[in-house]
Amino acid sequence: MENAICEYYSNVTPKPVDWLWYPYIPFGKLTVIQGDPGEGKSTFVLNLVSLLTNGRPMPDGFRTPKPRVAIYQCAEDGMADTIKPRLEQAGADCEKVAYIIDDDIALTLEDGRIESAIKETGASVFIIDPIQAFIPPDADMQSATKMRSVLRKLANTAEQNNCAVILIGHMNKGSGAKTLYRGLGSIDIAAIARSVLMISRDESRPGIRYMYPIKSSLAPEGSAIAFSFKDGGGLEWQGRYELNTSELIDSVTVKTSKRDKARAKLLQMLEFGDKPAKEVYACLADIGVGSRTVEKVKKELQIKTYRSGGCWYWSLPKIRN
């Protein structure tokens, strides 16, 4: 008897999503944390590592039941003169923070050593900082086909080991690249990630940074989390900051062009359903984005259009995860 190529959902046992930090970072899935260079992404993550390795509550009070093991893989900073001092300054338990030895062969996102390291350490979270430095040499971040393959393999590793995988991404200041977010490459990166978090600053409170969700596929969007940097170094949590996260995209200044704002707003509008074209144009006009810019971004995001009931609708491309 030939092997069946189909199965029925009646045979699938439902299971709840487990969270490293609800509703921001799920276990067994990919999470992207992005922002402009210098906005504090790495410092933010290292301070999360401190909380996790010590079993302390997260900045909004969410409690982890026990100290966690983390793997932090960074390509931009020295381990001895930068990373470890930052971990110590944050108060992390360095006995619970590992890294993969890659002196001879550079680590990439599709490297089998990632799964081996997670199994060896029992890590609850694996962090890549930044994603751009770990792209395989035969891959291009703008290539949907290759990036989809690479990220699916990484997503499978996360799921099979119930490990949260965090990809930190730098965003370029330029707005000419055909990208979903500046500097993050193919739309598949954000499509396969179950959570996409932004870190940026508020012009009205220049000393404060916010972490807030741009995409939250597995839970309602969480509140913005505010933090600041101490004069002598280090980070100070400010906790939840009750802002409308949709308004944050419109109001937070991150050296953002109108084109950049349009990308973020369009993704937010279309993530969970198609929208009438008239509604899209009106919403973008409300934040000062003209129709010419909207059309350019529409092309970059590969947004599809169709006619229904005498009205034109816009939809994001359907990508299987």
C-alpha cells in the first residue's frame, strides 16, 4: 500500500502556545527584533537574558517559572571586551549564557550546530545578533526562495526543541531597497516570524526607548515596553507604557521617511485581512503619505489587488509557513 500524501485535521491534537514572554516571544517560533543602529536592540536583549537566567519577572511582570539557559551568538562585538562586560553589567548569570564556537567555520542560520547547541545546553532561547551577519554565503536577503528555505529550517529547529529563536535585525537608513522593513530583506523573513518587535525612540521623550509589536500572529498585541539608559551605563526598565501601538508607528520618530512609515502601516493594516483600496489610501493620507509613495511601497511589498462587490481590495501575498 502506497504511503498516503494527505492526513486529516481530525487526527491532529491541538496544543496551546507556550511563551517565553507573553505576548511578545513564543517558545518554538521565530521572533524578529528590529530597529535602527544605535537604538539599543542588543542592550535590550542582553537585559532580557539577565532576567531570564536569574528567573526574574519580565519588565511587565510576566513571570518565568525558573531560571533559563540562553545562547547568545553575536558577530559584531568581542566576547571578552564587550559582550561579557555587558552581561555582567546587566546582572546576567553567565553560567547560563552560552555561545557556539565558530572560530574555524563561520556559523550560518542553516548550520546544524544550532540545533546541537540547543540540545546540549537545554537552552530556552537562542539569539542571533544581527541576522545579517549569519546569512549563508549562497543566500541573498532579498531572495524570497532561498530565505524561505533557510528560515523554515531554523523555524523547524525552534519548534522541535521548543526553543524561542530571536533574530535581531538592523534597519538601514536608506529607503530605496525593495524590502518589507528597511534592511531586513525578503518579505519572507517577517512572514515566517510569528512575532516582529520594533525598538525605537519617541521624539517627545528623547531619553526613552520603546519596544512594541508590529506583528503578533499568536496573541493580541502587547503594550509598548519603555526603557532608558542610565548615565553610568546599563538599562533601566520603565515597564508598560500604555500607548496605542498603531499610533506609535505613526508618531514615534526613528529617522523614518514617509516611505518607511508607509511600509510599517501597510503591514499592520493588511496582516489580518484584506482592506479596500480607498480605506488604505485614506489611512496613509492621514499620516501624511501621498498616493505616489503608497504605490511604490505597494510594489515593494508585493501587495496583490482584486475586485469584489464593485470595490478594489488590497492583500499581502500569501506565504506558507
